[in-house]
Amino acid sequence: MECNSGKFLLGTALALSAAVLTDGNARAQSDPATTQTPSASDIVVTAQRRSQRLEEVPISIVAVDKEQLQNRNITSSLDIDKVAVGVKIGKTGAFINPTIRGISSGAIGVGQENNVALYMDGFYQPFQIAQNAPLPNVKQLTVLKGPQGTLYGRNATGGAILIETLDPSLKDVEGEFSASYGRFNDKMLSGFISAPISDKIGISLSGYLRDNDGWIRDISGRDTNPINQKSVRGKILFEPTDTLKIMAAIAYTRVSDYTGDSYTFFAHQLALANFPDTPIATGTYETSQSFQGAFTSKLMTYQLRADLDLGFATLSSYTQYLKEKDFLDYDLDGSPLDLFRNIQTYPADAFTQEFVLTSEMGKKLEWILGAMYYDADAAQDPSLALNSATGTYSATKGTLGSTAYSAYGELTWHATDALSITGGLRYTHEKRSHGFEQPLGTVVTPTAYKSWSSATPRAVIRYELGPRSNIYASYSQGFKSGTFNQGLPSTATVDPEKITAYEVGYKTASGGFRLSTSAFYYDYKNLQLSTLVTLPTGARSTLLQNAATSEIYGAEATVDYPATSQLNLHAAVAWTHARYKKFPGAQASAVIDTRVGPTVGGLNVSNFLQDWSGLRLIRSPDWTANASFDYTYPLPSGSIYLTGNVAYQSAQAPANDTLYQTIDAAGVVSAPGGYRYLQKGYALVGAQLGWRSENEKVKITLFGDNITNTKYRLQINGSVYGDYQVFGAPATYGVRVDYKL
């Protein structure tokens, strides 16, 4: 199995051939948005692979447009949980792991995929590291909660995040530009420009540059986590006829962000136990590493989308090729001594081809048919671990491949003007491969293969109580493919995750007022968890295993209210009870060993089994809430605007649920105590004050994030090297200038 540009060219040829062969007999289709033309106050989403009003979709959804993202200063994928309750964006080292309603991927590593699917402009994005990306020139951000087992069903047991970027225009020259400067020498430039070449061809180019010193300093005086982000995206839109639309895009993104590995060790540190006089960082935003660590991710994206109006339906083709290369060099022991170091290179590529046939709207029966092919290869090539005690490197290589195909369909029957019934099914077959070499060039583990298949149904009943007001009940299942322990010399597999979900909800909208409520229950089996272990070489790696069973239930509500023509209010709250029902064999990453002595309070011992039954799932706060407002005050020339927002989450474990336990000098193990690596509840507050010109082409904004200077952890965990943590950014502030053509 090998992904290369030839597959992208083949998919391109298939898409264009289908369009050309059938275009001659195509007819114009009715308005695809809704059976009624949406008004300016409507929010239109594509949660069911067709454009619909937000309140018409029987799914719990968060939809935020470009202006709302800017009002809340959402600039990165890591900020999504500030605008979506029941959502937590986790970061484990360089890897990004979203959580929706308690469902999060514990499968950390190159080639592993999250169980919250990410789509960019309708294309599936599989790479965990590349999901640490800026969000410039975004048209809309949509979060779908609950298993998307049918339409967005690839590894979407928790839900899906849909990001839509700005497209070229065939009518006018359009442009948007933004520049800002903030604390920590944070410099940002962003731009988008679109121009028609003819009445059938339009092009656009967008770019983003950001550079700052970071908020973490090393005791040596250098900046530990300077951040540099670059991205450029070009699109070409070609509409040769009234019924055929072709969009080609190419994008390059480079992210250098060492934050996830800027560890501050705070207890049980191995280096300090062996070298008591070593100077060690003690400050919140301080490290004591022996060298400047590095993390760089580069991603090339090639996409081709074709939409053909057949009259009775629209045929869409999505062809994509991704090529990623990541480099990571980090200090394992967190001391100025050159003791333990890891250097890892992650090459990966993926090819996807998807066809979707969507029926005309406004009929008694509405349906969607689709098929998807996925082929990906990823590797640690190489992974180098330095042990200064021996003065040698241990070099390993691990590979993980995937080949998958799926077919799906969904049918909605409008039984009456008020009652709609939906049924859907997706079939998925996936084959995984795994290889391991240690040392390089010597095959320790022959390439192993394993296949899994699953059928995931969906059923929904929706009833209109009145105009734009309805209740719904849904049943759905989700499937996340099984996998191997990539990076370890083992052919043992981890079973697929499976989830059965029930949800009821109520939605209503009138003008700008919207209310959405829902309650849900999930039966979640074979949760894939990743724990840190130490190999005989001294290198850290991850071990995947299946939790026996989990149970999740909760409720949430969102309200948007235009209090006046100048003041808009928003509030949302979610309660999520996510617990392991039975998990007696959890592998804790560390346990306190008091036999070492009082110098550092003992050392950690890895590979220790605990019973996590009844504990909270990782990255799953019981309560999340957010609220925001935007107020505009007109002036003789332009207007002044003020925005404010707050996002709250209660206590949660960002990495694992290890409990306190000790081993005394006689080897007696104590009874387990409470959570060992816990982030307490906290709230982040942001605000903006600005001036907008009368024609709304110019904006000047003063902004502040985390203005209460709340201290919160992005990570807190432990290993044989000690207990460590990484704190999120303190109070930041700056000025931004925006200009529209």
C-alpha cells in the first residue's frame, strides 16, 4: 500500500470524467438551501450533506461564523472549546485530541486517528499533529455532537468538526486583510483576495503569518515555546455551465510550536534525585531544559471538488491528497543536564476519494448516497532515544498503514407537513498494517495485518410544533477502527470502538432568537486509551488498550437573543456525566515509590495497574459553559463596538486518570487515593473594544484574552522522569486592524 500523487491524479480524472459524461443531460435543480429561501438572520449549515437552516437539522450543533469567531478572538483550532460547550480540545505533546461529550481519542501517535472527525471544506483530515493549525479566513465553523455514523462517519464516534474557508467569487473583486500586535511580541498578518478571471473562472489566494516569543521561559534565559505559523491557500473556481462547478485548491501549512513539550517538572524528578544540586525550574511559566527543543509540522494539501446538478440530484466528488512531515526534538528529563532526549521524524501521506449523490430538496422523499475510499501510510522514521549513561542512541522505526472503504445512504420521508422520519446506514471495512524495526535495518516485528468491518445505522423522528420550532428523537451508532500499537514491537491489536447513542432535542428560532436544548445517553464500548510507558531503551512510548465499557449521559442548552438592535446576547451550558462503567485493568503511567528517599518525595514507577471503574473519562469536565455579548454604539462617523466572552469548564484530567498510590520500603502498596493529575475548574475571560467605519471597511480593535490572568494547565501527567505540567497562556492583549476592499 502506498499513497502518492498518482492516486490524486486518478481521483481527479474520475471526478472530471463523471462530470463531463453526464453534464449534457443535466437539468437545473431547485434551491438547494431549503424549501423556503433563507433570510439574512438564518444560519445555514451542511450537517446533513445539504444546506439547511440550523433549526431544521435534528442534531445538536454549534455553528459560528467568521464575525463571531473574530469577536471572540478565536484564531486557532485549539480555541474551539471556547465557543462550543461539551467540547474540550486536548493536547498531548504535539498531538491534538478533540473531545465531544466525553468521547476523546486515547490513541496518540503518528498514523492514529481521532474519534472526532475533522473536515476542511468537506474533505476529511486524518492527521492528529496537523490539526494544530491557525483558523484564518474561515467562513464558518460547525461542531456536530454525537456519533456521525452515516454521513460523516469515518472514525466519528464522538462527532465531527466542519471548517469552511472562503471561496473565490465570479462577480466582484473581494479582499480582507488583518494585522495585529500583542503581548509576547505576537505579530500576525492575514489576508484573502478573490478576483474573477471571467464570468466562468474565479481565483482566490489567502495567507497567514504569525510569530511570537511564547509565554514560557527557560532558566537559561531563552524562550522555550516561540510560536511560528505560516499558511497559504489558493483556490480556482470553474463553472463551465449552469450545472457544473469545479473547485481546485492547493495549500501549504507550516507550524512550529513547542508548547506541548515545554514541560515543567514539579515533583518526583529523576534528574534531581540523582543530582540534588541541579538547578530546576519552579515557576509557573518556566522550564529547565538542557537544549532548545523543537517541533515543526509541514502539511501539503491538494484538493479537487466537482459538483454536478443532475436535476433530480447533485453528484459531488471529493478528491484529496495530503503529505505531512513532522519533526520533534525534546528533553525527556526536564533538567539542564543532558540525560535523556528523544528525536522523532514523522512522515505521513493520505489519499481520499469520496462520491456523494444528494437528492433534490422539497420532495416527499429526500435521500443521500455516498461512497468513500481512504488510503494512508505513516511512520516514526526514525525515532532516536539518547541515554547519557551509555552515551548511545537507540534508533527505531514504526509504521502504520490504513486502507478503508465505506458506502452509506440516508433516506428522509416527510410523512406529513409536520412529521419527518429518517433512516440511514453506513458500512465500513478497514485493513491496518503495522511494522517495527529496532535497530534500524533489522526487522524485529514482521509486518502484521488486521481487518475490521462494521455497519452503523441512524434513525430519527422529527416533528414540527410550529414554524421553525420542532422536537426530535434520534438513535445512532458509531465505529472507530481498530489499530496496532504503533512504535512498539508488538503485533497485538486494539479492538474497534463502538458506541450506541440516543438523543432527544428541541429547537426553535424566530428572527435572531434561537433556543436549542438536548439530552443524550451513550453506551460506549472498547474505548481506546493511550498510556505512557518506558521501553528498555529508556525511550518513552505509548501503549494502547481497550477500556471495558463506558457510560455517558447529559444535557445541554444554547440560547441566542438579540436584546436590542445594538445588543446581542449568547449563553450555553452543558452537563456531561462520562464515566468508566468497568475498567479494572487500567495501566497507570506512574505510582509514587517512597523507597527512594525524601529528596524529591520518591520516584515514579511505570506499568502499574489500577482500577478506574467509576472514574471520569479523560478530558471530560462535568460542566462546561460559555456566554458572550456584542454591543454596537453608533457615532456620527462609524460606530464603537464592545464584545465580551467567558468560557468555563469544571475539573477534568487532561491526560489520564492515575490515582494516588505509594509503595513503602517493605513493598506494601497503599490503597488508591484521589485523582493524581487533575486540572481544577477554571474560566477564561476575553473582551474587545473597537471602532468600525461607517462603510464597515475599516476596524480598529483593542483585544484581551484571559484578562483575569487565570492559571490553567494544558497538560499535567507523570512518567519515570517525574511529574510534569504545561500551563496555558496568561493574560494577553494587543491591537488589531482589519480592512475590507
